[in-house]
Amino acid sequence: MKRTRQRPDPPRGELTREEYAVLSSCPQFDTCDAPKCPLDALYDVRVYLRGEKRCRARKATRIALGAGLPNHGLFAREIRGIELYYGSWERYLERKHDRVNKGVSS
């Protein structure tokens, strides 16, 4: 019997102009054919199958472009890692901001 993944909710439909603008602002957009992009507002309803291509955009680029997205432009694994190590996304941003300021003032 074939197992299928259950989606959290049915797909919302099409992307809005703003959501598409974020997705298309990625430098890899024209050459990337990954089925599950962390800059996609519908990331949580997309399905990745083993063997398909993956997003090649750098993490720093994805974070900068995906600031307004629920997943902040990160893969689920990256979000779990941040939550485990820092406790929350906000704490991660505080620590990152502190490191940048400490490096500038030194």
C-alpha cells in the first residue's frame, strides 16, 4: 500500500503579487527548478520527493529575502535547529544583532 503525505491544510490557491515578488527576487530564480522553495509563501503545502532538485540559494540570501514569511526563508530543518539552539527566532535575531554590533565596536 502506497503511503501519501497529508497536507496541513488544502492549498490556498495562487500566490499574490507580493508573494511572487519575494520568490522571483531570488538570484537563483531563473535557473532553479526546485519544487519546494523556502521563499515560497506556500512552502508548507509543497511536497518534496526524494531525488528532486533542492534550493541552491545561500542561507543569508534566503533570510534577507524571506523576512516577512512565516518560515523566514529557511528550511524546516534550519528552523528546528535555531529553535533548539536559541529557543526562538527572536532570540536568534538578538544574538546575531549583538555579534554584529560587537564586531563593529571592537
